[in-house]
Amino acid sequence: MSTRRDFFTGAAALVGAGLVSRAGAATLPEAPIMNSAATQPPPPPPNGRPYHPVVTLNGWSLPWRMNNGVKEFHLIAEPVVREIAPGMKANLWGYNGQSPGPTIEVVEGDRVRIFVTNKLPEHTSIHWHGQRLPNGMDGVTGLTQPGIQPGKTFVYEFVARRPGTFMYHPHADEMVQMAMGMMGFWVTHPKNPAQHRVDRDFVFLLNAYDIEPGSYTPRVNEMLDFNIWTFNSRAFPGIDTMNVRQNDRVRIRVGNLTMTNHPIHLHGHEFEVTGTDGGWTRPESRWPEVTTDVAVGQMRAIEFVASEPGDWAFHCHKSHHTMNAMGHDVPNLIGVDHRGVAEKITKLVPDYMVMGEKGGSMGDMEMPLPDNTLPMMTGQGPFGGVEMGGMFTVLKVRKDQKAGDYRDPGWYKHPAGTVAYEWKGEAPAAVRQQDAGGQSMPAAKTPEVEVTVRKPRGHQGHH
Ligand SMILES: [Cu+2]
């Protein structure tokens, strides 16, 4: 983490805006910036009421300054470069060096003052999604405040009345600003740290971008057809794993600021939805799930005891959301013998790619990719290609992971005899299904075809 030291040289001009003195502060609080997309383990709160910090997946929590009992934060809305995964960077808009912005953590009853400096080329505002606050602090441009013009700093101040999980995002030129990645997480911890206590508390936002393969900047006029699906603006294998100790009580809070719903699925464990952005669910209202849908603008907190050791997949269950760009516009050719056909189709469909007629494992396809483009499905596991991209990561449950240790323990070492294995005995005689007339159905033939692959030239069909 680095501190924006040069900020203070510009502070005088911002003080001159006349908004700071109204908040009773002589100077603006420092605006720390983050220059890494790696998960930053949570620091314990240095002052104020105690709480058990959350871990933002591939993110960080914003430090504050205590000023006469008020927690002061400084967010800077600005263009950032976010690494989506090794091999791909995106020009996004965010806060304090990253997109999404830093997580803000406060405690129920805290008085909070947030300075928001706009370094974007257009006006912005911040809406504190889900909070109870004075109407004029709700951050809706035109309705509750004028837009924060470029170069200006606004102050939001309210008491964090309700404990729970919240998000923040602009309510100004929303389609552009959210498509560019302006969003962040907010957690208000309960005043009593023993309440809703868990051992590990992970948070992240779901976000989506439309970035043409080979380019760096999202198309912001996209309404539905996004091609980069991310947890906290990271795509697998760039998403950090969630590393826990066996029998830890684990909470994962997921907020959705994309334009579609995401059924979030955990392997190996059942969980309960214990919270929404409306608050904690009542225990008698909960039921077991292994997948929970997170609709647009919603947050879901799920909880479970991580009792099963192993490397458990955790992902969106829409299969095209676990793929990176170019996963669509590709015809299904399973069972198709395309000897000689590819050439004809290519004349009709210039970007046509031939996938294997045996299922076409895209993870193994060696396609020449434009610069700054992620393979569609990728990531290496201990048994080979994972063939995933996008919204996918792994929950690693280990007996010997120390409390408070979030380091990656490496791949799971399966006890002998607990891994699916190849049958090496004699194959049983094939039994054919009989049709209604008692005649034997012909077996499906697997044609032998050489699969050729064309380099995709773009993303036609989107315009
Ligand atoms: Cu999804």
C-alpha cells in the first residue's frame, strides 16, 4: 500500500472549495491508495470500537482517521488500471487506485464522515446502498444533491445506524460509471463483537465488463452482452482462493452490481443465507442451500461450517459466467463431422471457430490470442486444466490452517483411496438399447476428424 503523498500539495486547493470547514476539519484526511490487486489480510482496528474485520477478495479495507470521535474516510474517484488476471489489464474507473474501491468497515453507532474527491472527467456522487441516513446524504445526483464536479470534494456524514452489509456506487451517469467499475463494499459491524461472530468473513462484489478482445477499455454502452465476468473485477485464475481452517464458521458476503442475476454455488457444503442488504435474516426463516441466486442490486451473506477438508469449487452456476471473452458466438458441433464443411462455413461466418466434435475442450485449445486477452477457460490444477474462467474460485479447507492465516496452503493432498480413478479392468460388453420393434439400435460412430482452429478476428455480432 502506498500513500498519496502528493495529495497534500493539492489539499489547499480542495480546502478552498469551502466544504471542509463546514465539516469542522482543518485538513482533509489522507487518501491511501492501493497499487496491488492481491487480497490484503485485514488489519485489526487501530482505534474506535472493536470488531472482527472482513477479508475483501482481491481487495482491501480503507484506513480512517479518528477526528473528535468521528471516523473520517477519504475516497478519491479516479481512473485506475485494474489487473483482471495475470495477462490482462483494464482501464477502469474506481476509487483510491483500484476498482472496486476499498471496503469501508465501521461499527454500529459510529459517526462517519466520508470525503469524496472527484478526479474523473465528469461529475459523480456516491449512493450508500442500503443505509439508513439523512435523505440529503443518500447521494442521488439531482434528487438529493448536485453532482460532484471534476476537481471538487464533497462530504457525506451520517451515523451507521444499522449493522449489516452494504454497497456504495455512483448515482450519476450510472450506466457509464458502473460499467467502468465504480463500486465498493461497506460493512457495518455489530456493536457487540460476539453477535453474528464468525471465524472468517469474506466479501466481494460481482461485476461484469464488455472488453473487446485485445482492447483495454470497457464498452460502456453495453446493456446485456458483457464478456468479462468477475468477482471484485478479477477473473479466474486471477481470483484469490478463500483459505480457511477446518471447522471454521465461514461467512461469504456477495453483492451484485452487474446487470443480471448470478446463482452462486458452493461445493461440498450446505449453507444458509444469514443476511441480505436489508439486514440479518431471522434464524427460523433460513433453509439449507448449495446455490443462492443473487439478483441485481442485491447482497447475500451465506454461512456454513467448513467441516470438509479439500479444494472446493465456488462459482456462479451460469456456465457462460465461468468463461472469459469469446465464449459465445461459437456453434456447438458435438457429433458433427465437419470434414470439408469448415471451409464453406467460414465463407459465410468469417469468425467461425471449429470446436472439437467430441465436445471440444476449449480449455485445451491453443488459440492465438490478441494481446491483453484472457483465454476463455483456463487455470491449472493439480490434475490438469481446470477449464474455467470468470466467476470461479476455490474454497480451501485445511486442518492445519492457523486461525487468522489467510495464506494459500497449496493444493489439497487427498488421502489415499479418496480420488476418482480410472477403471483398468476389462470393459464390460456393450449393451444396446432395443427400439420398440425389438431391433437393435446402431451404435453412434465417432468420426475421426482433424480439428482446425481459426484465429478469431473480433467480436462481431455485438454491434
Ligand atoms: Cu453469473
